[in-house]
Amino acid sequence: MNLRHALIAAALATLAAASFAQATAPQPAAVPGTNTPRVDARQDRQDQRIDQGQQSGALTERETRRLEGEQKLIDKAEDRAKADGTVSAKERHRLHKMQNHAGRDIRRQKHDRQGAPKN
């Protein structure tokens, strides 16, 4: 019985050590040069603005779909920029320019005095 308890304790200790080693292993970082935290944060804010406009009724269903499509195009452009492993200054500039345009479109659509039909 003592041998059995010793084997069980040794097995549990081994499993605990293995799981601890896995939990503390460093997580692989994103590929250097492909980090775009400003672009990502701005995309999140623009998505929130679109959602808020839809919920408040400031955006029609068609405007919402169009603005969300514009955000998807920016996401695809960001993915293409990251595909080669480096987001160059030119690619970053293009992403910011696309986001500037999208931001203006969101503002214009939210304040154009059209709104979702009220039921």
C-alpha cells in the first residue's frame, strides 16, 4: 500500500511540474515588424462608433452595412500588409489613410439627419 501511495504521489508531482512548466513557458510574441496596435485600437473604436450609431438609430441598416464593409476592407488591407512579415511605413500610412476616410464616413453618416425607421 505504501508503494502504491508513493507511485501515485510521484505521478501527481510529475503532472503538476509539467503543467507548471507549460503555464510559465513564454508565449510566442507576434512577428516583429507586424505589430499594428494603433491601427487595431482605432479599428475597435470605429467599430464601437458604428455599433453605437446603429443602437441609437442614427444609422440606417444600409449605412451600417456599408460602414461595416469598409471596416472589413481595412482589416483585409492590414492582413495583406502583415503577410510578408513586415508592415512598412508606406503600408502603415495607407492603413491610416483608409481609417481617416472611414472615420469621416462614420461621422457623416451618423450626422446626416437620416435615421433608422422608427416603429
